Amino acid sequence: MKTLRIGSGAGYSGDRIEPAVELAAKGELDYLVFECLAERTIALAQQARLSDPEAGYDPLLRERMERVLPFVAGAGRRLRIITNMGAANPLAAAREVRRIAVELGLHGLRIAAVTGDDVLEALRAEPSRVLDNGLRVEQLGDRLVSANAYLGAEGIVQALAADADVVITGRVADPSLFLAPQCFEFGWAADDWQRLGRGTLVGHLLECAGQITGGYFADPSVKEVPDLAHLGFPLAEVDAEGRATITKVAGSGGRVDAATCTEQLLYEVHDPTAYLTPDVTADFQGVSFIEEGTDRVGVRGADGRQRPNSLKVSVGYLDGWIGEGQMSYGGPGALARARLAREIVLQRLEIIGVKAEEVRAELMGVDALYGEALSARGQGEPWEVRLRVAARCADRADALRVGNEVETLYTNGPSGGGGASKSVRQVVAVASLLLPRENLSATVHLEDQP
């Protein structure tokens, strides 16, 4: 029976590149998938595209493609790349990959861009629609930045059928990036719910890259993971029935066992009996993991039912500014001086009339994570504390004043403050809504490659 080898080259936009190169060089892969989009990531990408029509794709696209394209064009086993690094601008990303291929002297590559996820104009045409935070689209006005629907595997399958070597998408559901090559290679029907459920499980296990090989799993003296500095990313060996084995390149760091797979299975799954994706309603309640050997885990038991009638749309909009300032205190009495500094800044923000919708004033290392009540249970007093004051403001000028007031502690606050920093950034908030799937479809664009 035919076996497909699919590797995970990234679990988020800023992920490491070395494990992906290791997979391309030593993993004997058929497909290498880079999953690089988060909801806020694509909203920021849309904002970048507003300033430059050729921007809006993943900033690490060039570095990644320069490292892995030579393996796509290499002799022997064919390697194909699938990625959502197109973000807000898959067409520009495809043009950039073409330029990179030419620079590397790689000719004859077929590069495809999948579009159709950008529904901003369609949403503007329906201003009465309500987001999950209760706001209507019309209330956002000019603050509306982006609206991207979560597409499924269909567009990628079409691109692979057009013989694309590199497929670049915008917003596609994370597991769909991995499901698509399974559907294409094995000829799974769009309503073969059981196999689609199994293939979606494979995608879900691979989508966060190093998490399943021990990265997010590691906890010293509780859950030991060897050689994390050389953590290997996962690959799956999948057959036509959707049965899979999760493993990694021999000799790479990390671990793959039933425990690491179980933690990743539960990651971001609210209802294991109904994991909603654009392709299928996956059912993970019967999943089991079988350790087949060192760093080899068999995956069985996923199922699926009819896919949802609606697609999730991630909406990004501008929501004010965050001003932040930080200052460190060290040595005897550091905690008392940091607490005094916090009181001073909060009073000063009132005195100068800063208008803030929300203010956080916390002592990192003391009460930033758990608040004063739980933090008070700790024994001893720290000798180094960092004050952080942040406020969300409608006006940028108010946000600027927050960091300025922390900085003035240098000469106006308690003794011993140092290492001050301040910043202001615009808030790109994210909310969601559902749109009927019949109004949305993917389109494949082939970028000619000399």
C-alpha cells in the first residue's frame, strides 16, 4: 500500500528554519508544510499590505524558500511545498518565490497561489453582521482592517492537480494544509468523512511542529526531553486509509511517544467529538496511540461527519493604542521600592489626566502572572523586580505618556531604578463571525516559472 511522508516545517510565523532543512534533506519527504498564520498575524499582514501592495506575506518567506527550494528541484524523490506564508498577499508571495528560484538558478518549478479567503469587501457589503464580541461590522467603520475566511483543502488539491511544486495560500485552516496532499495522493472524495477525519487528525498533530516532538511538552524533572537545542520537527507516514505513524528524523533532538502525541491531540480542541474544520467535523474520541518503536507512534481511531455549513471568518480591526513602560529594581528592598514606583506612576497618570480604557501595573517576578493574593503565598523576597505599567488608550498621545511617566522614575522615583524601556503600539484586535460556505470558493493562480 502506498505511503505518503509529510513533514512539518514550521508551527508559527517566526519558527526555526534548521529543523525544516533537516526534514527536507533527510526526511525522504513527499511534502513539506509550513504552517505560519495566526489570527492576529494575518490582520497585521493586511495592515502591511495597505502601505505596500507587494507586502503582506510572511517576512521569513525569502529565508525559508532560499533554504528549501534546492531540495524541491533536486534529483530523486519529488518534494513539494505547501504553505500559508502568503498571509494577506499570496499572489505577491508567489511572485517572490519565482524571483528566488531564478536567483538560485532553479528552472521549471511550478508555483501556485490559492486565493479566495479575503472577504473584506463582501463583509463591508453586509454592515449589519454581528461579530462574536457583539459589535456590528458597521460600528467598526474605517477601523476595519481585514476579514479572512478559513478555507479548506480544496484549493490546495486543485493546485497539486495542476502539478504545482510550491503551493502558497492565505488563510487556510491549519490541518487542511496537511489534509490536502492526502486527499490528492489517495483520491479521497470530498464526502469521505471517515478518511477526512483521519487525515485531519494527522494535520492537527503536525500543525504545531516542535510541540509534538517535545518542545512545549518539556518540563525538567517531570517530563524530560533530550537535546532541545537541536529539536527535530515531526513527520507523518500515512497510508490510503488514513492510518499514520508520527516520527522525526533519526538523530534529531526531542522525543515522540504516546505522551507527546496525547498532549498535542488535546491542544486547542474544545470538543473532541466535534472538531470543526472547513473539510469535516472530525471525531477524535476514539483515537489511540501505539508506540511502535523509539520515536515512532502509530495513530488510529479518528472518525468524521459532515462538514459545517458555515466557514469561520477572522476579522481584524484597529482598537486604540497600548503605551508601556518598564523599570527594574535590584538589591535589598527591591520589592518595596518597586511597589512604591508603581504607586507613583498610577498617581501620575491620574494627575496628568491620561485617558485609558484599561491599565495594568504589575511587578514581573512577583505578581504579574498570578496576582497579589496567590503571589503572597511565596516565601522570601526577590532581589530583582521589574515594574511594568501598560495602558490601552484611544488616543496615541495618551499612550505615549504612560512610558514617559515610567521613565521619569529615573530621577523622580525611588532609588536604584534602571534599565528603563518604553514603547507605543497600535492595537489590532481580532474577532470572528460565520459566513455561509456557498458564498466562498478558492481560486488557483499559476505563477509562470522560466
